[in-house]
Amino acid sequence: LTALHMPIRRATVAATAPGSITALYARVIAPFLAQFAQLADVEYYRTTPLDMVLGLIVKCAVSAYGALLCASIVSARARRGVRKIHAGARANAHLVLSSEKKWSKDNQSRVFGDGWHVRKTKTIVFIRHGESTWNEVFNRGFFSGLTMPVRIVIGVACEVLKFFSDDSYFLDSPLSAKGAAQATELREFFTKERALREAGVGDRQSDIVDIIVGVRGRSVIVSSNLRRAVNTTVHALWCRLRSKSEKVVIHSALQEMARNVDTYALASGQGEIVPTQHLAKELGLDEFDASTIMDASANAGQKSLNRKGVNSLREFAAWSMNESADVIIAGGHSIWFREFFKHFLPSDSSCEGKTKKIVNCGVVAFDLQFGTHPEHGEMYAIDSASVRVVRGGFGK
């Protein structure tokens, strides 16, 4: 059906050369809808009452999609609806077919003997996003607040209301009201820390905070291409970003590693800026131009159906080592961060990052090393002694 879209566009241009909408309907849309109706009008569906109901549902769905596809030729709202349908279909295909968390777990950094030679070290800071609308519906517990069935109904209703917009409640789920409040608290925390350090009264034992807030050192800010991670990262480092003198690098390697549809990016095209419909309100601004603080050159677009999570871990590690900055501040996701710790920490490490998730809006720093090993060759490894909690830490 999607393949028919462009031929119909070209036919429409020819059919409406005189500028007649009537001609558009008579020559293109009406015959096209008739074909869709014929596709759904199969005698098989009329054998039993249940089959008749199923046939009616199929017929209505196919006809509605055909009508929307035709309307998308001339309507921006309809185009957004078609794009939402396609995104939802791909996200659900990923939910069913993806195996990105399945790979050989024989950690490359099992143990380090005398032959381990460190050639380069970077400090990495992980910032986990605040609670998302997906977390609000499915992760709060069955009887927490409104029961889960009620939350699901509310979520579906919100998704329906957003159908003709570029926003979504479940796809690439944004921060919930609680998540936005958590991000605001994180922003206030770092803003206060920066003010104290500029006044010369900060905690000098926490030098990493100096670098995070931009008082000293060289650092680069990077984020996943999912909205909740971008918004939380901007919140956290707004004390640096509000001057618009630096940007957040959008890196698709940080896209969350899970099947759920909330891990499906709305910024699905290569180099596409992440939509931030809610950020201006969260920051208390009248308007917000995302292009002024985002560098999407590292956004390769939507993760593929055959993506292997281990490749994204190694891609980010390599990218970090090639950066000129000494510190990499990365906004991202709990499962991705946990897998990063599991993959690059030594097997004998007892660091809880291997088994527990960073809490919402938690901040954890560590040193990532690149070096050579006589048996394994070039490899990356986390110095387990360097893992330290800046704020929040690890939860369940």
C-alpha cells in the first residue's frame, strides 16, 4: 500500500492540472477507494457471525487507511496520521521480531593480568532520563495510584488525541508529569552547584561536578535520539546550554535497547532533529528552537530490526575515545546503561551497575579505558574502582 503512494501523487498532479479538486476526487481518490473496498470484500468473512464482524473490521480499517493515504496528498494533518500508522507498524514489528539484547555474553573484559596495557582513558558521565509516560502506565505497579487498566485506557485515549500530530504518548514516550518534575529538580541541582562553584564555595572534593556544570575542563554533551533522554539532558545542563554556545550531540548508538514501542524514535531519519514539543513548557519558556542546541549529525536514524545491542555499546565506546574532550556526558536509558556496565566491567567486579538500573535522573561517572591485551588485542574496559555516584545512584 505504501508503494502505491508516490504513483498516486504523480497521478494526482496530472489529474488536477486544471486545479479542480472535483477532478482529483473523480479521477483518483474515488476509484482508489473502490479498489480498497473490493480488497476487503472477501466472501470468506461472511461464513459466520464472527467472520462477518472480522470482515467488517478489516474492511473499515483498510478503507480508512486508503482514505487517509489519499488525503495525505493534499493534507499535512493526514500525512502526519499516515506517518504515525507506519511508525506504529514498524514499532510493533520490532516488538515482535527484535533480538537486539541477544548476543554472546562472553564479556571481552573478563580479567586483566599484567599484560593489559592502557593507551587512553576517558571519563564518562551517565545521566538517566526522568520517568516517561510509558513508565507511568506500565512500571508504577498494578495498584499504584490509578490501577494499571485505568492508566492504559487513559494512555490509549491520549494516543488517539495525538494521532494527527507529531507527538505520541507511547511511541518514543516523552517525560511524564512526574518525570518533568524530576528533570526540573536535576536542573536546579546542577544550577545551584554551578553557582556555588562560581562563587568559590563549592565542594572541591567533587571535581567531576565542576566539569559537568562547565566551570572547568573539556567535556562534550551527547544524548540518545529519544525524546525523554534529550529533554532530561537539556534540563540537567541548562546552566550550560542556555547561553547557546554549545550543543547536545544526538547519537543514535545510545537509543534504548529494548523491544517496547517506547524505544522507537520519532526522529527516525538520518540527521533528524529530535522533536521537543514539551520542552519549552518544562523550561518555562515561551518558545524553544531545538536546532539551536542540538547537533544531529551523529543521529543515524531509527534502529534497524536486526540491530545487536553490543554493536551500539562498542560504537559509543569508540566514538567517546575519538572525541577531543576529556569527559563525555551522556543522557540515556537504564537498560542501555546496565548493559554497558555488564559488557565492559571485569567479570570479577562487584559493581552494582552490572545488575541494577540507574534511578530516574540519576547521575553516575566512571573511567572508560582503551588498551591492548596479549590475548584479546584492542579492547575497552571500565575501571571498576572509578565508578562513583554523583547523584541518585542505582535502584532496583
